[in-house]
Amino acid sequence: MKRRLVFVAAALACSVLAARAQDTSMSFFVTSVNPGEGGDLGGLPGADAHCSALAAASGSTGKTWRAYLSTDRENAKDRIGTGPWYNAKGERIADDVASLHGGGNNISKQTALNEKGEVIPGRGDNPNRHDILTGSLPDGTAAPETCGNWTMGGAEGAAIVGHSDRTGLDDSAAAKSWNSSHSTRGGCTLEAFRSTGGDGLFYCFAAN
């Protein structure tokens, strides 16, 4: 009897693991819009809620969404679960946190899609929206510039952004970085973000 119970438990565990391994439904996207207040996202809770609302509107259910944003108390890389992550078309973005922040990620203009499966306009497009808010260093830890921990939407402050299309003014590592390319200028308003090629968008990851 005990052997049978062990066998059944093992079979169920394998089934769960197999189901998870085959789940390529959307678990990563770039927000299609800013909540409306520039760098004031309502802090991390407000940003997470925006991710969840956009995901739900796109038909995604059963996932816990987290914004890829750092603050002086929390690193973006520690918020997003363990992976793997897939975009709205089922294309793999990264297997885990290490590959996401290393050479193993698959983030590009063609794969960094919004929750509707649309490409984010990048360098050379009009308008260019490739500046993605992160407040992070390349390794996913917090940078000093976070628009006041995502509570500032005025003429003061700044935020670190990455390039969703991995393209910038040159071939430097920063220009090609998806999460840590440069700081915004002129404050944390939507107008300031747009002046450098952004629209106050950010990355969302499913943490479960």
C-alpha cells in the first residue's frame, strides 16, 4: 500500500512539473501605456497593480504580476520570481534570473512585446518609445535614480531606463542594455521621458 501511495505521489509530482515546463503562456510583457502620472506609479504597489490590470485586460489569468523596478529598498531582480518567462507570442525571454541578466536572454525589439503582442517602437521609429523604466543597474540591483521610488511625476528627479530594442547611439554595452542604458533628463514627467525616446513604459514579469 505504501509503495502504491509513493508511486501515485511521484506520478502527480511529475505531472505538475511537466505542466509547468510546457506552460508557455505570457509571463513577460512591456506595458502598452503609462498609468498617466509619469514617474509617479504609486510606488511598487501601484506599478504591480498596473501590470496586473493590463494582463487581465489581455485575457491573462492565474498569474501574480510584478513590475521590473528597483527602489532603495528592493531590487528589481528579486521581485520577479525564478522563470522561465515567455512573451505574448510564447517566445522564451529567459530561463531564470541569471540568464535574464547575463548573455542568455532573448530580449530584442522583436520579442519585447506589450501585453497585446505588439512591438514597442524603437530607435528609427516615430515616435521612439524604447526607453523602459527600471531604476536598475545591469545586474538588476537598484540604481540611485528611481523618480523618488516611483512616487515622483514632476519636474524633479530622474530614472534609469533600458532600451527594449537593445539599440542606442553607439555600440556600447549601455546602449545595448535592456535594463540599464542611461538616465532620463528634465524630471519625471511623461514629457521628460518622451524627450529621450520613452513613454514611461516598464517591464512586467509573472512571479509565479
